[in-house]
Amino acid sequence: EAKLAGKNTFAFYSADMTRMARRRLELEEALTTGLAGDQFELFYQPVYSIGSGELIGAEALIRWRHPDWGLVSPAEFIPLAEETGLIVELGGWVLEEAARQLRQWLDQGLDPGFVAINVSSRQLVRGHFPGFLKRVVKEAGIPANRLEIELTESSLLALGDRTTELLAEMRDTGARLAIDDFGTGYSSLSYLRRFKVDKLKIDRSFVNELAMEGGGEGIVKAVVRLGQAMELEVQAEGVELESQLITLAELGCDSFQGFLRAAPMPADEFRKRLGEGHSVA
Ligand code: C2E
Ligand code: MG
Ligand code: MG
Ligand code: MG
């Protein structure tokens, strides 16, 4: 009987794995087609100063408009793009598109502040990102410090020996550097000592806790203090409630993004906000 169960279990896993492998392959092919077929788009989520309430920048977030599947979340395809190496091309497109858009807004006399993009470790190493970044900035004719590069702690860790060298090259481009999802990875403190970054982004999960009964503000407070001590900007992500914003203001956090003020939106919508000369929280 045990044998039979084992056999069934195997059959079950095997069918499941085949299905998963097929789904993966399908997704991989669709990603390649999508890249060639202009199916990707950047959404922009406004970032606000907590002190003044003014819009100070935006995070560019990729969206995939698949002809049959509709809008696909990056959480679904970024990991696969990373595994397959497609992230180099996809991430390259993200940077070029963000730079092009920034150029256009500046040409229209609009001031979007900074534009942040997410860059994965695979992309940093394989695509020789710093050199590429320099070229894109030069070709688009934008000030490099208008671009903010978001790296996660885990992607810094994944760089291993090459971290120092790559981050030094990144600094050299003049772009701003931010650590994304700060607090969820490892080695944050030793990295902060060794590499100069401009900003820490407090992960949404910690901001979320600010809303809880008997609220855990410990980590948020610690990150804000750390940022102040090291003269780094601290930005909170995932702010959904007024009470969270009030606590963040009390703790001395510099800036925030979140559904409370604005969700990620298509470029034209973001442009309208810029035109309105948006202000005051
Ligand atoms: P992330 O960089 O931490 O981006 C923040 C995510 O939080 C975004 O999800 C954003 O829509 C969401 N968010 C913002 N405010 C709120 C809020 O108030 N409440 C909640 N519940 N969520 C909020 P999104 O756009 O689905 O992106 C997910 C992740 O995919 C990003 O996390 C980032 O790691 C990755 N990603 C997105 N675009 C790119 C890209 O162009 N390149 C790379 N390598 N990764 C990207
Ligand atoms: Mg990010
Ligand atoms: Mg983040
Ligand atoms: Mg996050």
C-alpha cells in the first residue's frame, strides 16, 4: 500500500511538474514575443515629500499588456526574466524608456523630480550596467542625478566579490542609488558602511505594521534613525493610511509613496499631475 501511495504521489508530482514546465516555457516565449512586439509599458508612482507634501519624483514600474492575458503583474514575470537572462534586455528597455520619458517631460517644461527604476543583480552583472547607463544618459541628454537606481539588499548580496567594483562604477555614473525593500534582506549594515548610497526605502511590510493594534513601529523608527545618522534619505513605500503617514512624519521619515496619495499610473496620467503643479498633502 505504501508503494502504491508512493507511486501515486510520484505520478501527481510528475504531472504537476510537466504542467509547470509547460507554463514556464509558454511564459518565456511570450516574454520574448512581448519584447519584440512592444507589449511593455512603464507606470509611474508619484513620490512625495512628507514635510512639504510636494511631488518630488516617481518610481517607474513595468507593466505587461499581453494581448490575451491582459495586464500581467511584474511579480509574475520578473523572476522568470531573471532566471532566463531575459532581464538584461527587458531591464535595458526599462532604462531607455524611463530616460526617453524623462527627456520628454523636461522638454515640455515639466518637472517630474527624479525617476527611479528597479534594477536586478543579474542585469547589473551580465549587461555591464554602469557602462550602459552612462551611454543612455548621454544619448537622452538628461542629468544623471535625475535617475535613481533601486537595488535590493539581496541583489547586492548576489553580486558577491563584484559588489564593490560595480557599486563604485554605479556611483561614477552620477545616478542616485537607493536600497529597495530595506530591512528584508541581509548584511544591510556592513553594506551601508562600505558603499555610499543616497536613499533607503523602507519595505512595505514594515510600513504596514504601523497600522496594527499595538503597532510595531520599532523597525521603521530604527531605519529612520539609521538613515539620519548616515545622512541618507529615508523613503517609505506602501503607505495606505493617513495614520501611517502621521507616524512616519513623527518619526522623521523624509518621503513616501503609496496608495494613500497615488497608485502607479500610466505616463499620461502622471503627466497631468505634473501639469497641475500638485502640492500639499
Ligand atoms: P518594488 O520595487 O518594491 O515596488 C513597489 C511595489 O509596491 C509596486 O508593485 C507598487 O505598485 C506597490 N505599491 C505601491 N504603493 C503601494 C501601496 O500603498 N500598497 C500596496 N499594497 N502596494 C503598493 P508592482 O508594480 O506590482 O511591482 C512589484 C515588484 O516588481 C517591484 O517591487 C519590483 O521589485 C519589481 N519590478 C517592477 N518593475 C520592475 C522593473 O522595471 N525591473 C525590475 N527588475 N523589477 C521590477
Ligand atoms: Mg522598487
Ligand atoms: Mg520597494
Ligand atoms: Mg517592495
